[in-house]
Amino acid sequence: GTTDAAVDYSSGTGGTTLTFNYTVTSGHTSSDLDYKSPSALALNSGTINDLYGNAATITLPSPGASGSLGANKALVVDGVAPTVSGVTSTTANGTYKVGDAISIIVGLSEVVTVTGTPKIQLETGTTDQYATYASGTGGTTLTFNYTVASGDTTADLDYISTSALELNSGTIKDAAGNAATLTLTSPGESGSLGANKEIVIDGNVPTVSSVSSTKTNGTYTVGETIPITITFDQTVAVTGTPQLTLETGGSDAVVDYTSGTGTATLTFNYIIGTGQKSSDLDYGSTTALALNSGTIKDASGNAATLTLATPGETNSLGANKAIVVKGAYVTSVSSDSSDATYKIGDVLPITVIFDQNVTVTETPRIKLETGTTDQYATYASGTGNDTLTFSYTVAAG
């Protein structure tokens, strides 16, 4: 090849055959190994004499001629290791989200055979990820696959350093068995992944940072609207009608998404219903926010993590606000009559106590369990107060 190899005598004195051992070194190449010229054999301050002291004639047959090394043997020398010619990707330029697959292509200077699973370390933010070898053995281009993970970020995807390509207990060799030189172009320079492609990685999944309300702390009752705000750590887009379930006594309130797409804060308008109550309005669990066949995603398409702060703890609705809900519910039913036995014609007052003052129209009644025929206690008084009185007269039977 470009650099000739000088080979030292090894053994054979006292016989008719001398041995010179040649070790192939990096850069040596020959399609049919031979010496350079008829004068290639040199004494180098040594001697080659017969038994009588006559100096041997050391002229060799012309290279390639009969009797030459090239004519007698077919020895191919390949001392050139494969090198990386460049790194690129078959994935289109653009922005990619969690779960997206990116194909990294490594070009080599000659055909190689791969064993095991080499990998390339990529620069992907706080945690650097790997692209793992997938295919290409027997060719000059190798494919490595990288799947975007949560938390991965970069404005221009590239490998981490010139030594980012690792064998990972595998091999990358040419047909002669030369191990490939794995050194890559410096990140960002010509031939690098970053220079060849414009791939943006956005693995920052939106998460809920706080749940609150724009309503002033206070007590609210049936029909009033309480806007519940859910704030994410980044701008999100909403499709469909996600829902938030609030803890409001015996019957939880399922509240539909109202507005906020294109911002970081979503609003769910809760209208207090009859019978709903809470001494400090909050949702019931960390999974209270549900998509309801809709979506909540960031600009890159990452689906938001919907986990909320534990009810009552920091950043929860209950911790951020002090909203009391009184949904006109009954707190107690009793009677002012003494415990005793009552006969036909006796009048018993039944008292119904609500969580707040109520107004009565018409004549509500309470159906009582009174044997074969159930009787009614009819509304008598109490409108405008929190206690209503119903009157029941004991009838025959």
C-alpha cells in the first residue's frame, strides 16, 4: 500500500530456506502480497554466506514473475479498518413526542458484519438515552432505533460525543476481521447527526401543578356556579369534554370541562345541585380528572399526566380554597313529641332540619310508615327558616 513494510529475518540459518515474519499493521493493503523489487532483499549489515564463505547473490525474481512471492501465493492484505463516514436519520425533520421512534443511520467506509447489539448514546437532556442497533450487517449502513422517553428533550438531536458509538459487547468488523474504528465526527460538525438533520425531541409530558378556583372563599348554595381551575406546567390543547369529579356528599358532582384550551389553565364550571354539600370543597381522589373520551395534550402531542395532588394536600383544591357548599339537604328528622304511645286523633309534629334556611311553596308532605296504610305528615310551618314542621294526626288502623 502507501507505506512499504520492512520485514526482518526470523530463522533458517544452516539450511536452504530463510523465514522472514511479516505482521500486518494498520494501513497496509495488497491484493496479492509481493516484495517491491528484485533488490528487495537487503543484508541490513548482516550476511548470507554458504559454508565456504561465499556471499549469496540476493537478487530476487521480478515481482509477479515465476518464482516470486506474488506468483507462488495469493495473499491479500487488508490492514484498513472500517471508519464511520457520517451519521444521519431516515426520520423526517420535525418535533417528536414520547413514544415516537427515531431511526439513526451510521454510514461506514466499507461493508461490515455486526454481532451483538452495539448502541449510540444520544444527548437527550437530563437523562441521555441510547439508540440500539437494529439492522444493516453485511452492508455499509447500520440502523439504530431510539424511542423518545418521558423527560427527553433537545432542540436538535445529536449523539453525546465522538465516542458515543459503543460495541456493548458486540462487534463491528470488515470481511478481513478488522474491527471498525468507532470514532464519530464531533457533535454538530459536518457529518454529525445534528448537522445532517433537524430533529427536535419534546418528551416533557404536561403535568398538573395546581387545582384551585377563581371563586372567593365562602359559602355557596344550590344553583351557584363555582369555576374550578386546573393549572398545568405548560400550555395544553383540549379536545372533547374531560371531566372532574368533586366530592359533594352522598352524590359526587361530575363537572364538565368548560374552557382554557391553548393555555396552561383549564376551567371546569361546577353548578351546585340540590343535596350536594361540602365543608371544604375538593375532589375525591388523585384520579378525579378523567379524559371522558377527550384529550389533553401539549403542542408536540404528548398526552398530559392527569394525576392530581392528594385531596387536602398542597396544590389541591381543598388546600388552595375554603369553599363551603350547602345544597339544601336534610340534616335531621325528629319530633317535638315526647317518647310515648299515641292514640287515634293525637297530633304529632314532625320536624325536618335543613343545612340552611329554606323557602316553602305549596304543601309538601312526608310519607310515614304506619302499618297497612301509610299516612302522611303534612307541612305546617317554618318557611324562611332551617327547620320545617309537618303535622301528622293518628288515624284508625
